[in-house]
Amino acid sequence: MSEPSRKRELGRGERVLPGVWRLRLPLPWPGVPHCNAWAVAAGDGIVLFDTGMHEPGSFAHLERALAQVNLRVENVKLLVCTHAHSDHYGQAATILERTGCELWMHPDHEHMTRAAQDPDAAMERRVEIARMSGVPEAPLRAYQEARKGQGFGIAGIVEPDRDLLPGVEVETDLGTFEVVETPGHAPSHVCLYQRERRILISGDHLLGRVSLYYDYGHTPDPVGEFLESLGRVEDLDMRLCLAGHGRTFTDIQAHITANRVLVAERLEACLTVVRDHGPITAFAAVPLVYGDAITADNANWWLSETLCYLTHLEATGRLERVAAEPGDVAERWVSAA
Ligand SMILES: [Zn+2]
Ligand SMILES: [Zn+2]
């Protein structure tokens, strides 16, 4: 009997504007079938924004997508990463090796690069956070076992040749892209803004389909940072968004509003759950906040998202964290007195 094989996508390239190409690259993640890299004409080559994830065979997908729009990896004159997640930075090492071009990225990339340098320490830290959040030992051990030997989805650790900070300008045939710092989704996140053409390369800060994710444990309040970053891009005059996943979109204000509404709903849900069930661990709160059971697929994402909301509500004085009782390791959450 043949194995039921999951249909995998191939890398695909398409022109979205004169001098702008969308490179749609497959991902192995449930619910997130692909990500985008954006190629923008620059002189006799291109600036490549983001890279796709590194896994066996992944570079061929990038090459295939480029070939479909008559480009080659050798055309890349500069690599710009919106943030250091594997689907946006994973193939950076290979691209640099192949082209000798520079990498520009925000300096707060340790959430990826330090973890990749010391995977055991990163895993230990992750397990410790999970334990303190109330995750029981059995699923925690199963998770640890399942993750063993799994990489970070990056071809190698490469540091930026230039720090992508406000004031840095990325020159293309479309004009200059400015750097807008947008931490929240990841500490290293930036958007790139082309003022005259009102184009935003938004990475994962704004997506066509609203989907929230924050890196927990690297900065004091990722949700607060994300909300501030939404305000920062809202101040820009934009007509077209080139996002890290999915199609381009134009109703940018509606997307910003939809993000705010969803964050507010989740914060409200956390407040209600803690008020009605506190003292409660983050792990016990997750199914109540989302109204759905925890599974192996969603556990990681939902737990870190919930921890980010609880931390934000603590930072804004609405919830309090109660230290673990003797003989227990889990913190619990209660309404602020
Ligand atoms: Zn990301
Ligand atoms: Zn992404």
C-alpha cells in the first residue's frame, strides 16, 4: 500500500508590479502552507526581501520561483530580512554564500541566532517556561522528545552586515525604502516603506488574514510593543501592502483595525477567564481563552500567545502573577487587587 502523501506546494514566482515579484515558497507547517519573499528590481539586479525557510530541498523552490520570473539567485545584490524567523531568514546563509551579497537585518535578532547557537539551552528554557506555566510533565516530555534533533529551519547563523534601523535606506528602482521598527511579532521585526509609491513590505506585522503571534520571553511586553507598532505603521500613507504570507492587499487601515479588535478580544477573554477561574495557570487558561482544546499542533503557539496577553495585563496593572506554592512549580494568575 502506498503512503498517503500530503500534497506539497512548489515555489512559484509572479510579477505583481513592474519591478516587483512575489516569490511564493512552501512551508511544512500545518495551516501555514507558504510564505513570501519579495524581489524588487535594483539596477542590474534585485534586492531580495526575506528568504523562505531552510529545509531539505527548499533552495530549489526559491530558484524555481525566481526562474519563473526570469531571475536567478545570482541577481540578488542585497538581502533584507524583515525579521529573524526561519520562514523569513532561514535561507539567508545559503543566499549569502551563493551571491556574496550583504545581509541587512535588525540587530535584535538574538531570539533566533542565540537560540540556534545553543539549541540545548534554548530547549531547556522553553521547557522551564512551559513548566512554570502549568504544563504537566507527560506532554512536556513528549514534546521534548518530538523536538529532539529538529533544527531551527535555518541554513546557518549569519549576522547582519548592516543593522536595519530607522534612517537606513534601501535603494531600489522603485525608489528608497525606509525602515520602520515594528517589534511585537518578533523583537527583530521591521517593515520597509516606500513613501512616494505608498508601498509597505510588512513581513508578519500585517498579514492579509489576521493571525497573531508573538515571541515570548525576549522582551518585557510583546503585546504592548505590537500595539505600539500598529500605531507606527498607521501613521504612514499607504496604498499597497506586500505581506510575508498570502496575497497583496490594499485596505490597510481595515487590517490594522482588525488586528486591534482581535487583540482586545483576546485580552478581554484572558481577564474574564482569570476573574472567573483564578488563581489559574496559563496552561489551564488556554482552552478557556480560545474555547478549544489544546492539541500538539496548537499548544506551543497558543501557550506563548496567552503568556504574552497575561504579561501585558500584568504590565498594565490588571492582573497579578502569584508565585508557585511549595512543592509546585507553576505560577498562577489572579485579578489585580
Ligand atoms: Zn514571523
Ligand atoms: Zn512568517
